[in-house]
Amino acid sequence: METTKTIPPRREIPAEHTWDLSKLYPNDKAWEQGLEDYTKKAEAIYGFRGTLGKSAEDLADYLDFCRDLGLLEERLGYYSDLRETEDEGSGAARAMTGKFMMAQAKTRAASSWDIPEIQAVPDDRITEFLKHRRLEEYRIYLKKILRYKPYVLSDREERIIALHSEGESVADQAFSVLTNVDLDFGVIDAPEGKLPLSQSTWTVFMEHEDRDVRRRAYKAFYGVFNAHKTTLAALYSGSVKQDVIRARVRGYGSARAAALFPDNVSESVYDSLVAAVNANLGPLHRYYSLRKNVLKLDQLRHYDVYVPLMAGIKKRTSWEEAVELVSAALAPLGDEYVSTLRKGLLGRWVDRYENKGKRSGAFSAGSYVGDPYILMNYKEDALRDVFTLAHEGGHSMHSWYSVSANPFMHYNYTIFEAEVASTFNEELLYRYLEKNAENPELRRYIMNKRADDFLSTLYRQTMFAEFEKRSHELEEGGTPLTADILRGEYRILLEKYFGPEMKLEEESDLEALRIPHFYRAFYVYKYATGISASCALAERVLSGGAKEREDYFAFLKSGGSRFPIDSLKLAGVDMSGPGPVEAVCRAFEGLVAELEKSYNQPTKDQARNVS
């Protein structure tokens, strides 16, 4: 008899499987009171105007005020955003986010004069101010503000920009609501029954061993996106326009230059990543050829690239089992790290399972006051989700260490650094599972999993990075970003990265219109640099001793006290050059060769000798 599996509503999820937001606010009513307090407190901003250059004490008084207001703002923002992600169809939660954003925009407009006023203080005077003991916890914050001096506008202009900030997220919000709430992808008939197709279950279908199930899910999924392609293209085009306008208004050379400036990352780092990966596409194409041969396919199709090569291996991992696996894999980091993470994962840090309307995917949201919360849509039959748990746990422990070691004004690390801490955990988990595989078949399965992760984190994110660079260049050059233009540019990249073995579908380039990360411009390249750094650091920690481990913790604790390239040097890796990226490309090539040998397929050298 066929069974119908449905996605449960939020109210049916047991409380112990959800996060506990009470460290932020015990309930929505308390949040409303917090918002009222925030609004009243923000009214005092104007009283500080004209005082910041008078003395170090006056400046410190204002920064103390900003610190306290910022802590309150962060609590409010995290609570409303996390409540909204629980059910993006909830009108009450969306109203909370709207109220907060309105209050935040008003506050930012009211304080838009402060950075120009700080930057107007003569250099010799600000240098003296920075020596004062009351400004000790703000020195890094102030130095970063002064660095922006060439790109800060007049008081009036800054106020106008601040007033516009509320509307800048409309495209992102509309995309999220459309794809997670409004679009209905239907159900797919599978051997297991009628299964719901959604953003969250998409990967499960793409890993299904029945090729016809994969094909039908693929066609149904992209059929819905195709029906809304013009709207989706307009939303993404609007997001790109916002990026370009912001950069031009402030005087940056490009949207990419503006995005990289806060991290003090040279555009050459971005370009050297793309160049290094493009120079090493050969192993990627070999892996796709291996996949085609092992799966015994006449043609490799786009819906064949995620299914595990080891057919017939079924491995269900409960939440509790996943936590124990992750804890064992991270044991080289010591008891404090492991016991803290384990307690959080088994406790209430995490919103574990999918519910109707819940945001798809996974993320970690670490704030200064609350727990380092994790959103998951965990599936017991998806080994990938165990790695996702380790990944998000890496983010959360990064937040935990950063909060414990830094004042509020510079505890927040960059995404560039964050993707190192997360993929570092994945690397340790892979090595643990590969070493402790119960049999050769499981070991080969895990090797395939690692190859797929290298592919998705290094190669795929670099492909995304190329697309973002190209889409912004088109906008900056005056080319409208229509659905056809975006799809055409994306298809060029698909053909380059997938290589000659891939038979792309007519719908394949619609993928350009469904990637949420594209609404946070020039973010995805950090996944690729992150895995490059994390592989180097994992090798250093596992082959080293106490010093190497403490170097890694020094990186985690650095928070926002350094720029990311400098903080990674604390841990022992230099990302200013292409070396780490080239090293991880070589590691992937070695893994492909090992898989070719395991599957009795010709290696690169063997193929050359035959020819």
C-alpha cells in the first residue's frame, strides 16, 4: 500500500527538537517590550552630536551608548529573524521582522552623522584619543571606521542611504518567500510512496538510487522555476542593481571591490582562486567520467551528479548517533570544544527537523547574548546531513570562542573566516569516518562523499563566484539582466565545469535563478577559500601537537580583532597566495585517482599509456 509522507506543521514538532530562544527573549511579548525600549533608547542619539571630537571621554561616552544599543539591536534582530525562519508563512513572525527593520532603519538614519563626525576629527587628535584607557575596547572598532574614510559621505547623504536600507532586502525576502512558501512543487511517486517535493527534500530526491525518480523530480522542480523565471530573474536583477548602486554611491571601483573591502581582501585573491580552479578542471572532468562509467550510463545527465556511486548502501543515522559521530571525529580538538558542542547539539541550540514553511537549508546564527543557534532540516537517511551538522557546529563553536574572548564591538568574525571553522570540522569528520569504515564498500562510499564535497565546496562555489562576477560586470556595463541573459551566462559555466561527459537539460541553466546565496553578493567564494584553508589546517592540527591545536584556537578566539588573512596566519596558513587552493586541487586529484583504482577504471596515467 502506498503511504503519503507529509511535512508536518510547526505545532507538531516536539519542543525538545527545536531551539530555545529564551536567552534572547522568553516570548514574543517580551520582544515587543524590547523593541519599545530600543526605540526609546535610540532617541538619545541626537544628544551626542557635535561632541565626539571634544575629548576621548566624550567619544567613549558615545561608544558606550552605541555598545549597549547595539547589544539590544542584535538581540531583537536575531530573535525576529529566527522566529521568521521557523515558518516563513507566519504573518505574525513576518510582522515582527518588519517592525524591527523599520525601527533599525530609523535608528541608523538618526545615527548617520556619527561616522563622518569621527572621521572629521584631526588625525593627531584621534591618535591621542586612541591612547586613552576608556577607548581600549574600541580601538579596533575605531581603526576600522577610520579605514572607511575615503568612502564615507556627508551627513545628509549618509542619512539618505540609511533611510533606504530598509528596502534593500526586499528582493532577498521576496525570493525566500516565493521559493520556500508560495511555490508548490507537488509530490513525486516513488517506491517509498508519494513523497513531497520541496526546497528541503530536493537533495534527497537527487540522491535517490532510482534514476526515473531523480528525472521526474528534476523535471517537476525546474518546471515550477521555469513558470516563474521572469519574476525570479527580476528579483535577482534587482539585488544586483542594489549592489552596484551602493558601490557607485560610495565611490568604489566596482561592486566586487566594495564587497571585498571590509575583509581587506584583495581582488587578486578572488581572481587567483578562479584561476587556480580553472587550471585544475581536468580532475573534475575525470570524476564526472568516472561517475558516468560506474553508474553505467549512456549519457550523464544533470540529475545524475548527486546520487552516491555506491548503489545499495543504506545508512540511517539518528540525530543522537550523528552527534556522537561528530563528537568522536572532533576529539583531537580537546574536551572543552567537544563537550560544549555536544551539550548544545543534544540540548536546545538546534532547530532539528523540517516543518511546513520552515526556511530550507541550514545555518548557524551566533550572537553575543544568545546561544549560537543552528537551523537544520535534518534527514536520517542523508549522510550529507551529518556533515552539515559538523559544518554548522564549526560555525557555532567559532561564535562561542569569539564571544568568550572579545568585547562586543569586535567579537564578530567575517564570513571569510567562518567558512574555515565550518569546513575544518567536515574535514575531521571525513577522516574519522574513512579511518573507521566497517568494510571496504563503506570506505569507498565515504571517499565518494568526500569527492562530492570537494566538488560542491571548491569547484561549484568557484563556478558560482564566476557567475556573480560576470552578472555584476554585465550590470555595471549597462546590459540588462533578463532571464535569457542570466541563463546564457550560466550555461557557459555549466558547460565549462561539467565538461564533455555531461548532457545538460534545457532547464539546467535555470539553476542560476534558484541559489539563495546569490542575494548576498560575493559570499560564495569564501566557501572555496574556506575549504582550502581548512584542509591545510586539519593536516597541521592532526599531524602536530599542542602548539598547532592552540594556534587553531587562537584563530577561533580572534573574532573580529584582525582582518581574516591575518587571523588565519595565527593558525598557520597564508591565504594571500594561491598555494592552499592549489594544494586542495591536488588532494582532489589524488582522491579521484584512488576512486578510479577502487572502481577498476583507468587512471590518468593508464589512459595516457593506452592512447
